[in-house]
Amino acid sequence: MNGQAATTDPQLQHFIEIESQKQRFQQLVHQMTEVCWEKCMDKPGPKMDSRTEMCFVNCVERFIDTSQFILNRLEQTQRSKGSYSETMSE
């Protein structure tokens, strides 16, 4: 094995990191869906009562807030890594 094969390609590392973030986000979506469904849906029926509807609305709004927070945090992390990488390459 040569030395180059032993080190990981930075583009591959970046791709793996992005895919891992996507996977974590999808897991969060799945967990939030389960939480909302279990919390809000007592018994399925042909119509949703106003309490159930408000519960789902609140749950979805919290999910959107959480998603936005996570996306902002990931962007900050990427920007700080980019700044660090640019500094190191100079």
C-alpha cells in the first residue's frame, strides 16, 4: 500500500460528512413524526377534532423550528470548517 491510499481523499471525506448529516436529519424527521403521531392521535377516525388538529399544528411548527435551528447550526459548522481549511492552505 502506498501512503496516498492510506490517507482519505478530502472530497470523499466531505461527501461522507454531508451524507451522514442527511442521514441524521432523516432520522430526526422520522422521530419527530413518531412523536407527533403518538402524542396527538388518540384514536383514528374519519374526522380530526380541533384539539387533535391544534396538536399536530403545534408539533409541526416545533419540528420546523427545530429543523431550521439544525440547518443553521450545520451551515455555521461548515463555514467555520471552510474558514479553517482556507487558513490552513494559505
